[in-house]
Amino acid sequence: MLQQILHDMYIDPELLAELSDVQKHILFYKMREEQLRRWREREAWEALSQGDGLRPPKVKRAASDKHIQWLLGEDGEVWVWVMGEGPGDKPYEEISEELIAERARLQAQREAEELWKQKEAEITKKFRDALANEKARILAEKWKVEMEDRKAAKVLEERIHEEFKRKEEEERKRGEEQIRLQEEQRAKELYWSLKQAQLRCQASEKEEQEWEEQLRRSKAADEERSRRAQRARDEYRRHSLRAIQKGTVAGLSSMFQELGQNHEQESRLYHHLPGPGPPPPLAVPVSRTWERPLRPLSREVIVRWFKEEQLPRRAGFERNTKSIAPWFHGIISRENAEDLLENMTEGAFLTRVSEKIWGYTLSYRLQKGFKHFLVDASGDFYSFLGVDPNRHATLTDLIDFHKEEIITVSGGELLQEPCGQRDSPPDYHLLFE
């Protein structure tokens, strides 16, 4: 599965969601290493082609086309200035507060100017129309009065004009006061809006820092694995010798011989699971009579895959017995697995059939939270996808191995307490019908 991902340089988003953070970081670095390997291989091929005259050499740009030069400090290193940390600089929080307040004030001022222009236009139009109407009325009355009353009419007109002007000034003052109050209110609203945006930005920066810290730890773990790459063969041989000493291989061989001799005498695999007859032979490998899709398409396809390929390999059985291991579960979701592990202590685990890949998912209980590791079973062995380079002949071998050896160096996960079934019939009954 990992080789297929590195070959295509693509991973399905649903499969990516099943990976833990550590698995995602490791997969990222593996893909990056593959990119670098391909690039170096292409560069070597081009250099060889140019040497044989198959391709024209690349024209190198002049060295003086573009260049940059870093400013160095007194210590000879690149000079870096961080705003708010230099001598005489204001603290970042104070600068941020001033910028937010200034932005809020300027925006509120612009909005207040627009509102005042609209208000002033409304006031001017209102009183201009009222004055025009009054003038028209006075002119109509002036034609009705005698010539000697013209002076009185003029005085009356001026008095009315002054009265309207006074009312206009009062209306303007009330409008200015209303706009001023709206401007202050708007400035406060904008200030708190910008302040909340700043707080969200700071929270996002904190999350980014945490992610960078996780990435740094993952990179450090990856470098540690690179340093241990020279010792991987000896380490794997040591684990194999330990397994032989504990009787793993011997027990597996005797189990196969016992099943081959007693196969005709078996009438039912489990006394607690109903079935029409005994399951297919478990000790003799069966030939694949179906074409396996590239990935699981439905539960029916997964059940058939388990019966065709996993039952002959005794996946889910306890070693040298006919009983199903207490840690084995059927096709259940991540949420159901976490619900089963919720009330258990750190180190509890279960193995469930995966709906994303041809294999399984090992769900592990942390002190706070859970971890889920994908187990690749698409080949002739069982191994963690992107975490553990060791390959195991059976699923039980993988589980027993990590009861004494941790899964990841960074997490220190050690399988301690299996999580059994809660309901009846068990969630794996479809796999053995």
C-alpha cells in the first residue's frame, strides 16, 4: 500500500483522514524523499545524455543576473529584526492596540462623513423647498395688497426668512449631534470587531505553532529512524530470534500440522456461533477464486475478502487455538471503537476490519484520547502502514510482538489490555457465517 502511494504520489482523502498525525507526517516525508530521489535520478540522466551528445547542454544564466545579499550582524549571522523586540520598540500588544483603534476611528470617521453628507443634503432640500413654497405664498399675497403695504410685506418676508434660518440651524445641530453619537457607537463596534479578529488570528497562530512543534517532533523522529536505518537488519533479526525462542514459529508450525490432521474431524469452528457447516480449511492455503478490487467498495466485498483471503491465514484467532482473540472485532466505525475503549485505561486496544484499505485498524486508548493505526494486509504479510517496518506472518504475530515492543518511538504505545465484545451476537459474526 505504501509503495503504491509513493508510486502514484497520491493518497485518497478518506484514507488520509484515517491516518494519525504521526502517520501523516511520516507519509509526508516519505513522499518528499521520493520526489527528491526522482529529481536526482532525472538530473543524473540529463547529465549522462549531455555527456553522450544526445541532448544539448542547458544554457546557464549569467551569474550576475539576479542575486541577493543578506545583511549581517555583529556576530556574523544574518541580521533579523523582530518588531516589538528591538531596543526602543513598543510592545507588540501596544502597537496592535493602537493600530486597531486608529483603523476603527478612521473607518468610523469615513462612515460619519458619508452620513453627514446625506443628512446635510436632506436638511438643505427640506428647507429650500419650504422656503420656496413660503415665497410663492407671500408673492401671491403681495399681489393682493396695496402698494403701501409692500414695505410691511418685505419686513414680514425677512422675519419669516430669519425664522426659517434659525430652525435650519437648530435642525443642523441636532443632525450633527446624532451623527456624532452614531460615529462614536460605530467606532466602538468596529474596535471590538477588529479586536475579536485579532484574537482569532492569535489563536490561529497558536495552532500553527503547535502544528509546527508536532512537525518538528515528527521530523526529529524521522531523523532518528534514519540514523537507525543501518541497524534495521540486525534489529529485525534480533526480533525474529526472540520470536523463535518464545515458540512463536514452532507453535505456528505445530498448529498447521494439527489442523491438517484433524480437518476432517471438525464439524463447527465455534460452539457459540451458529452456522450451516464447518468453515473452509484453515491450514491449507486456498487459491484466490475472485478478483479483488483496488480498494474496498462495500461491506459485502469486505466480508468476501475476509472469507477468501483472511480465514485461510487464521486472522483474528488466538495462537494454537480455535477461539477468536478477545481483541478482534468486525467491521465497526472509528466512533464505535472509541466508544468501546472510552471507559478503559491507557494501553487498551482492539483490532477492527478496515473499510478504507485491505487490512485492519488497530484502535489504541491513550491517557487522553485515542490513536488509530492502519494495518496493511494486502500482501502476504501484516505490517503497520507508514509506522513500523517489521513484517509479520500473521495478525496475531503482529499483536503479540507489540505487547512487548512499542509501536512508535514518539508515542511509546504498548498493547496491554484487549477490549472485548459488548453486545450479542458479536460484531464479527458476519465474517464467520
